[in-house]
Amino acid sequence: MLHRPGTTPPTPDILARLTEIVGAHHVITEQAELAPYMEEWRGLYHGRTPLLLKPGNTEEVAQILKIANESGIAVVPQGGNTGLVGGQIPMTAGHEIVLNLSRMNRVRTIDPANNTLTIEAGATLAQAQDAAAEVDRLFPLSLSAEGSCQIGGNLATNAGGIKVLAYGNARALTLGLEVVLADGRIWNGLRGLRKDNTGYDLRDLFIGSEGTLGIITAAVLRLFPRPAEQAAAFVALESLDDVARLFEMAQAQAGPALTAFEFIPRIAMEFFEKHMPEVRDPLETRHPWYVLMEVSGPRPDGSAERVLEGLLAQAFEAEIVTDGAVAASLAQAQAFWDLRERLSEVQKYEGGSVKCDVSVPLSKLPEFVRRANAEMERIMPGARPFPFGHFGDGNVHYNVSQPVGMDKDAYLARWDDIAGAAYGLAVELGGSISAEHGIGRMKRELLPSVKDDTEMWMMRTLKQVLDPNGILNPGKVI
């Protein structure tokens, strides 16, 4: 009889068999060497494991899972360890083994004519972007952690990022998958087809499953023509209602050429001035809200900049925008994006930060932020909301920094109260408690409160069918 996975450590014999599969040079057992893999980068989640395996190919992953499944040993898949909900970290009991896919980082094939890239799960997002660029194509998934996050993790969490508005999230950018099932069988679904109506769409089942249904080992990704030009603007507004009006205007003026529309709060500029003075405010004076928007064009004829300038002229005339700057060079545009990408980083200098990744209908986004801010002040006077994110797809990174002078640990002890209020309001307004970060350990207990009984039954049934012994990433998602 199998023990409940994760409760019994693997025997020395099992450890030896697993080590033999990947080779001793690709196994880590020393606690000092394991430490970087056992802690989430913010320090919120810690775990323990008797060993970490780094397989070099799909067959090795299959052999590992076959042994683990037969022995009832839990397996935690791990990519670049950039996740934000603890899905990549084992539990503290120390009985689960960790499967780190970083060695599986090869580009298998690239087909410019079909606009597809077949790449292994351990490749970083930056590697995928670079591979596309080498054949004058674009892989548009873009995250601040793209230099270290891995394709497998991006797909396992259905990652979003700054270009969802134009290109969709990770699910929309994936045509095929290769997945190793819990019992070691390999599903080869690496088809680069945009139309394939031959039964159930198994690909979408594994994307977003966070390694609980199978381990993604490779994917066929969609590529796009590279924009010949991009124009960026950084503008100031008085309210989120004005941000919503500007977005509506931008969609009408630019249409599908609008490739990014990010909103940023004033408090970000205050934090940058205090802690990162090298990140310069693009505008002369402070304003309540800012938007970083981008318009792209297929030809290098200046049309993207003309569209953007025309849009801003109309927005100034309508008194929607109060100040702004259009990037006059690639360096200035990069400075705009550097500011956006460092929003999460700068918050750590102000102590504890409760981070909530939510989505709401666009029509409800200003209301969500207003009401959430008021609720935070009621729960914890002096707490400092730092809402920012991808306005164009309704994704709010509703982060809340601790009150000035408060003890960090005491503040973070109120995480559930603060985050719970934000999640509850998002759901009330027809939104989601997880826009792009996943469920992991952080939101597992919340999931039944936002899914009806039928939906939870379907999810549990799928888990039971695909992983009957429960060895895949236990304690995560469901």
C-alpha cells in the first residue's frame, strides 16, 4: 500500500536509483547547495528536500516519475524559482524530491515560415525571445523576470505580462506541448497547428495546472512578425477614471497597434526618488497617476509615432492627460520600461509588502482600486497601497506596503486580513483572485471559496484521473 505522498522520505535504495538516472553530477543533496532552491525569492516560502534532480531530457523525467509513482514519493517540479505563490517550493517536512528542469534548455526546432518555436521547458523566457529574434520573429511574452524565469514555469502558471493586451497570455501563445504524466508515460503533443479539432484540447488542461497534472518538458510556441517600429509615451493623469477614458480613446485610435498600456501610481515615484534615484521621473512634476503606453507598427515609416502623438493631442484637448512625454529615442523608451520593470523591486526598501495579483472587468478597475484603498485604511491605518499593472487586460497588482515605522513581521502577520479584503472585493466585482501568478500554496485554501462545487468536483476528478497516487506537487492548487 502506498503512503500518502510527501509523508514518507524516499529510501536509500530509491535515492540511488534516482541518482543513477541523471548522474551524480546532476544531483544535489548537501543542504548548503540546496538552500537557493528551497526559498522563494521574497523569503515567504521555505522548504526541505532530501535531493534535487536535474534531468537532461524527457526520457529521464519519465524514468524519475515512474519510480516516484510506484514508490509513492512526491515530486515538486521547479523552473527558475521566480514564482510568487510558492508552487515551486517543497513543503517543510523534507520528504518530497525536487525536479529542476534547468538543464533541459534546448531549442529543438524553429520554423519561421510556420511562425513556431519548439523549445524545452528549462529554457529561460529570454532564450525563447532571443531564438525568435535570430530569425526576425517576435515571441511576445514579456515579464520582468524574463532573464531567469523558465518556459515550463511560464506555461505551468499561464503567465501574462505586459503584452497580453496585444498577443494574449501564455496559453494563447502555445500551440503544442510535451508532457510527462505521473506514471512516467510521455504525451507528445508537439504539433504546430493553429487548427486541430480532433477531440479534447489537452494542451489547455496542462497550461495553468502548476505541475499538478503532469510535468511540461517542451512546447511549441507561436511567433509573430517583429514590429518594424515602436513608439512609447509616459503620460500623467488625475484619476483612474481618466486612465479608463484614455484607454478607450487609445483603442479607438490605435486599434491592434496598441501593444501595451500600463498604469502606475504616484507612490512609485516617491519610492524611486528615495531608494533608486537613478530611476528618473520622466515628467517635471508629480501627478496622481501615470500611464506607459506603446504603439507598434509593421513598417519603419513613423506611423506608430504619428498615431501616438495624435492620440495624445486629442487626450490633452479633452483634458484627460495633464502632462506627458513621447520617447524621442530608443534609450528614452528603454528608460520608461526600466521604470515599469522595477516597480516590484523598489517596494522592498519600504519594508513588508502584501502582494495581491487580481483581475477585474475593465469597467470595474477604478472602482476596485478606490474601494480597496479605503478598505486598507480601515483595516490598517497608515498602510500604503501601491496598485499598478496591466490596465488593458484588467490585471491589478494590488500591493500594500506597511505603515511607516511598523515592524515588518507584525505587518506581514496581517497578510491574510489585507489580502483577503482585496480578494473579496475583486470577486464581488466579478473578478479573480489570481490574474497571472497562479494558486500555488498561497491561495490554495481560497480556491473553494471562489469556485462552485461543480467546478471543484471537475478539478478534483481530473487530478484523480491523471495523478491517482497524488505524487505531483501535492499541497498546491487543489
